[in-house]
Amino acid sequence: MELDPADMGKVVNRLKRAQGQLAGVVGMLEEGRDCEDVVTQLAAVSKALDRAGFAIIASGMRQCLVESNGEETLDVEKLQKLFLSLA
């Protein structure tokens, strides 16, 4: 399953934001910040990564459905494994 570069622009931006958030979490830990603040930011990073993963899978699914030309090319088991890997 090939990923559409046009769809991946938003995903890349989301991942870059998550990368910045993660760097912020590391900084918070190094500064000895409050546990609740650190966990809140870590949860935000996790959610951003999950959303990026789901966007990647959705893009792949759309391509499989559009490019199939009447042929069944969508590997349901493979997609289920991908979704479960994010759960």
C-alpha cells in the first residue's frame, strides 16, 4: 500500500508537532516539573501519534479502494493488524 504524498503533508506536520511536544516533555522531566503536568503533556504526545497513525491507515485504505478497479485488493487482516498496533 503506497501512501499519497499529498495526504502525508498534514501527517508530517502533526508528527513534527508531536516531536516538539515530546522534546518539551523531556525538558519538563529534566527541570523536575510536576508529575501531573508531565503526564498531561505525555498524553497529548501519545494522542498526536495515534492520530497520525490513523491518518496514515485511512489514506492507505482510500488508495486501496480507489485503485482496486473492481478487484478486491484490500487486505482486511493486514488493516486490522495495523489498527490494533495503534491500540
